[in-house]
Amino acid sequence: SAVRFIAAHALSLDRLIDKVLHLSVYLKVAFANMIGWLDKNAADGLVTLFAKTLIGFGQLIRAAIRGQVQSYLAWSVAFILLFILFAIFS
């Protein structure tokens, strides 16, 4: 009868909609996990690298201004060599 035909098609349509909905939710969760991983490892990793680099430079500068004549001389020689290398290769 017509009622059974409509009921059978309605049930199959319901299952199809259910599968499509589950697939879309699965894809959204997978995408969110991927974005979370990128944020945690790429973005936060770059910020951490930048911070550690600045800390390292700060420690170098602090070591350079401790008041020891030998360190002043070493820094002067290092910068003169860098300047010479820059002048040669540019």
C-alpha cells in the first residue's frame, strides 16, 4: 500500500540523513583536532622558540657587560671580525 511505501522510503531517507550528519560531525572533529595540533605545535612552538632566543641574547649581553676587561676585548674583536666579514661579502 501507499502508506508502507512512504514509510519505507521515509526510513531509508532518515538513515541517509543520519549517515550524512555523522560523517559531517566526524569531519569537523577531525579538522578541529588538526587545527588544535597546529596551534599547539606550530604557533606555540614558534613563540617558545622566539622567547628562548631572546633569553639567550639577553644572557649573552649580560655576560658582555659584567665589567671584565677581557670580555670587553673579546666582544670588540668579535664585532670587528663580523664587520670585516660583512664588508668583504657585501
